[in-house]
Amino acid sequence: MLDTLRRIVQEVNNAPDIRSALDLMAQRVRDAMGTEVCSIYLRDNNEERYMLMASEGLKREAVGRVSLGTSEGLVGQVGQREEPINLEDAFSHPKFHYLAETGEDPFHAFLGVPVMHHGEVLGVLVVQQRDARRFDQSEEAFLVTISAQLSAVIAHAHASGVLFDQLDTKDLPSIHDGQPGSTGAAIGIGVLLFPETDLSAVPDRDATDISGEIALLDEALVRVRQEIRDLAER
């Protein structure tokens, strides 16, 4: 299972954009867990709703169209409780909300886990199955681990302003929540550190001194090799 988890994370990190990453995650998780449905709902704070952004097993036309209020249905319940919900028969739960557009009629077993980043709920990851049965602890742990990996991808897309179609305007300012390093207040220039594994997020800039840039790259490679050697010795 660890090899499967590692492979999924690597594939998702290498996806060209957030929508491809979500589709890939839904497909790979469904295949890895042997379930019939895997869906990803993302929270739109402006609309205060969870939008179905990717799914393998539900109707394709529902993706990007179907949504739930933040307190609506089992998805909303997972977000409110900020913990997994594992149900043998979702239809019998009082919070179950039927969505005819998704074609979820035959799926009874339900496992939903929150996708969280720095204590904030970004979305809900759901798997479903026709047979009424409770997902076991290893399956629940796998989905929780996957959701933790997915949270970094979603948080970066949120900060970049490309998570939802209505936020793809480049001229709009973006907000980045930071972690305080000390008490008090300070005024300065903020620096956004791009994820190391996401080369597509690094902005292209014209180089004024090409030979100097190459020298910096060579120096960085030497330092990284030495750091790896030191780490191996420790």
C-alpha cells in the first residue's frame, strides 16, 4: 500500500494543472481501493458551498455543476466535524442528501474524509460502493493519508487563484496565510516560496547574465550533493 501511495502522490505532483491532478487522484484512489466511486468536493468560501470538482464513478456531467451547502449532506457533515465519516449504509443516515444529478442511487457504503491545510477545511474526499459495508481501518487510514497529500496541491492552487473558473483572472490579488515566527507586528516584503516539486509554478523570467545563472545552478548542484552525502553519513 505504501508503494501505491507513493506512486499516486508522485503522479499527482507531476500533473500539469490542478484539474488534471484532481481527475488523476480520483481515478488512482478508486483503482487502489477497489471501490466503485471516488469523488473530490472542494470548498468555495465565496459561495459557502462544496463543489463536485472530480469524480470517477458518478456522472461526468455532474462535475463542476453539482454542489452542496457547507452544512448540507454527508459531505457538509464531514467538513463540519473535520473528521472521517464511515457509514455502512449512507441512505439511512439523517444527514444524507440525495443528488439525482450525480447518479449515486445504488451506492450505499460511504467513506468521506476532510481535506485540510493548516487547520482549514479545503474540501472532502469521498469513496462509495454499492454493497452496504463499513470500510476497514486500513482503507480509512489510506484515504486520510491521501487527503493530506492532496491538501498541499489544493492549497497551492487556492493561493495561485486557479482553483475555480471564476478565479482565473491573473490581475486579481491573491491572499496567502502565513505561520507566525514571533510575536508582534512587522512590515516588509512578502516572498512566496513555490513548492519544490511543482516546476510549472515557477515564473519564467528573462536572464540578464546567462553565464552567471549557469554558475549559480552548478554551485547549487554541488551543495545539494554534499548535503545528501552529509545526510547519508548521519
